[in-house]
Amino acid sequence: MRRTRIWMGTSNDHKYMEAREVLAEYGVELERLDIDRVEIQADDPELIAEYSLRVLDVDVPILIEDAGLYIDKYYGFPGPYSSYALRTIDNEGILKLLEGETERGARYLSAVAFRDGDTGVTFTGEVTGRIATEMRGTNGFGYDPIFIPDEGDGRTFGEMKPAEKAGISHRARAFRKLGEWLREGQPTRRGAGTGTGLSRSSSP
């Protein structure tokens, strides 16, 4: 049965607003549950999102999203520790780490785990780019002022309007996959993925 109203477990206003706008394209109304997530230490955002969802005891169709910035020069750091790095060293700290470096490649990854009763599915989105040499722009949040997507025009996410960012962002891509799945009402293939009972669909 197609769901037109689902919930997102998050305490992040920005993530919720981005997700709500994308799912509205598919006629899906996204509500919010303000929760403190239980996160495991893992390198894979899919595993983190799936675990957080699995231990969440609520009786509504709900999703959890986990995302991170992966810097090539530092073997994917901060990756799953992106929130911690942002709280401790912030964007200025990342710029300091890469000061004078020519290798500035990076990527954003997003994983969205959704559960409705006994049905579960996980979708991922990715965008590649590079780290700027200085903070630019006041839009977005997190690492947006220092991330320049390859598919853009040289501006950071922080310099883009929300609609521009949503056209290519990792989060929008993951949520569009979920929106398509919800609109089509496709059944979940049980037993796929890593044994969590969640099917997976990754973006190229």
C-alpha cells in the first residue's frame, strides 16, 4: 500500500526541511519526530542508519538518515564522524588540515533507512566534488560552505540556493529514490543487504 504520510526521526532542522521538500515532489508528506538517535561506530552510513532505525521503538512508518563528508586525502575522514568533527574543529579545522594541499577531492554520502511495519528498505545518494580553499556562502549547513560539487559551476553548496543544491545533492538523491519507491508501492525483497532485513538501492 502506498504511503503518503511518513515520519523522519531527527533533531536536525536542516535535514528535515531538505527531506520534506524532496518528498513533496512525490506527494509524500513528511512529519518529524524529534529524537536522540542511537548510533553505532561504523564506516558505512547505511549500517549506521539501519541500526538507528532498528532500535527505534515507534509504531509509525519512519525513516532515519545518516550522511557524511569523505575526504580522499585523509582516507575518507571525517566520514561517519562528520557530526563530531563539525562540532569540534568545524569547517575552519577542515580547511586547516588541507592548507597548501592540491589533492582536495571529497564526496558526500547519504543513507536513508525506512521502515513501515515489517517492510524495510535503504537507499543511498552520493555527490563527488572537492574542498574549497576558503569558506564561501551562507546557505545550507554543515560542510556546505566548503564543498564544491563536480556537477556544479564552481560554487560551493553554501553559495547555491536550496533548489539548486537539491538538484544534485547526496541527500536529495537518496530521498528521491525513497520517493519513487513509495510512489510505486514496490514490495521489499526480504533478506537482501547485510542481514538486517533491509533491501538496499545505491546511486551511481
